[in-house]
Amino acid sequence: MAELLKHRYTKQYIAQVARAVAAEAPCFDAAAFTRAVLGSGWADLELKDRMRRIAAALQAHLPGNYRQQLSVIGRAAPPFSGFEGMFFPDFVEQFGRDDWEASMAVLEHLTRYSSGEFAVRPFIVAQQARTLARMLDWAGHADEHVRRLASEGSRPRLPWGMRLPALIADPAPLVPILEKLHADPSEMVRRSVANNLNDIAKDHPAFVLDLARRWHGDSVATDALLKHACRTLLKRGDAGALRLFGHDHGARVKIGDFRLAAARLPIGGTLGFGFTVTLTQGEPAKLRIEYAVDFVKANDSTSRKVFKIGERNYAAGETARIERRHRFTDFSTRRHYPGAHRIAVIVNGVERAARTLRLLAG
């Protein structure tokens, strides 16, 4: 089993943080800081709560005012990269909301080591126009991590992050940032732009499709960005998104010999299934093939999730056999419940055939 991220915060790691900060601030009580972090309840805290405790302990034990504390943090931060180091931006999120200018400057610095994508969001909520203007400046920064912060930090629905209700309602203020970054030389930045657009597409599909049509064909890299940006629309079977990427919603297709390896399966089991796809029309077509599972929920309603199988060009009359396996195993983002689960085959956004699996309590 993969290590939980929260367990990266070992006693040794916290001691390393304490030493790095003490090297920049001789009055810093490293022992008291360590006790505050690892004290009562630490073992029960999840990842973000552990970040928050580390940041709060820094604030409590660093001498001086907020700007003086930022100076120490800025010098101590470089060795602490990746997700683990995000307690430094969290310090800004918790304690810097009344000093916008200093907070923006240090987030620009800190994000090069550990991303400020979560920390910048309260500043957007409080002062949207001012903060987005600074983020537009970041979009032209020489460092790709700062450019990424401009797009990732402004995502309306960033997972695990504070929602941005005003931008969910009206994403238009994001266009200058996205325009500036959609052809960025960094794949990391372009992927962030795609994720931002995918967030927007959940509420404003026409808005995203308008941008996609304008940018489509600019380059291979931009087209790949747009494909990723439209992934939710493609899984929804949106006709406009499908057409943009060469999939005819009305392609004539036949699904044959659709078989489930079992009609009943215990929770935790793996289902094998297969079917044939035949393009019955007289001209070739690009087919996007997916399957969907209508999962039974705890209240006996269902929720559909779509899984991509693949896409390619089919010759007129061509038949292909497809075999897949699906695991009905519980994990952190999905629990399984007994009941009738529909398994559907989708081609170019249209459901073409379905079978029913009865999932049994383990």
C-alpha cells in the first residue's frame, strides 16, 4: 500500500525544519517549536491539518512581526520542496491576509519550492481584481513554477482547495491569464491551464468550447492541452467537444457479443467483460470508445462514472473485439454498495449497449 502523504512528516523531518529556521533566526526556540508540532493529537491529524499545525507553531515561536517572520521563512524554505513543504505557503494563508503586498511577494518566492496554489485563494476571494492582476503578471514570469501558480491558484474548483464562488459564477476574469499561458513552453504550465479549463467546463461548457475552437490547431501541444481541458465534456458526450476532436456523434456503429464474465459478483471482485465494435457506415470514422458504470449509492440511487477505453480511426465495415476488466474494490474516493449496476458501452458519446451486474455484499 502506498505511504500516506501525512506520514512524510516524521520526527526527523520536523527536526530538519526546526534546524533550518533556527539557522535563520537565532532567537527561534527550536525545541519548543518541535514540542508544539508533535504534541497532543498529532497522530490523529490528517495531511492539511498537520501542515496547519506546523505553520501555526512557526508563527507562535518566530520572533518579530509578520514581515520579519516572512523574511526568515523565505530564507529557510528552499530545501523544503514538494507537497510536504506547503506549510510555508500555509503560513501566509493563515497569517498574511492583512498584508496583501508582502504576502503576494513571498508566495511568488515560495511557490518555486512548494506550491502556493492553496494559499493564494483567500486573497482572490477577498480582493479578486487586485489579486488576478498580480497573477497575470506572474503569468509572464521567467520561472515556470510562478507561471503555474497563476493558472493553478486561480482554478475555480481546485481539488482540496477553497472554492472561488465568484469565478465559478463568471470565469471571464480568468481569460487574460489563460490566453497568456495556453501556449506556454512548459508542459507543467499547459497542464495546469487544461485543469483550470476543465474546472470551468463543469459550469460553463460553451465558454470553454469557444476558447477551444479559437485555439484548436495552433500547435500539437495546444491541441493536447485542449483535449485534456475538455475531458469532462467528452465523458459527458458533449456533441460540440466530440466534433472538435473528430468524433461524429452520429457515426453508425453496432455493438455485438457484449458479455459479462459474471452476472453476480461480490464487492471487492473483478469483472471481466467484452464486446465487438463494428463501424457499419460506408466511410471511415474516428471512434472514441468508453464504458460506463452506474454505481449504486448508499441511498439506492445511482451515480455514473465513465472510463475511457481508447480512440482511433476505423475503416468502413471494420470490426474490433475489446476485452476489459473492472475492479469493484473500495478505495478512498469510492465505496461500493450491493445492488444492480449497469455496465454500458459508449461510442462517440452515445450509449450503444448495456448489461446488468448484481453486486453482492462481501
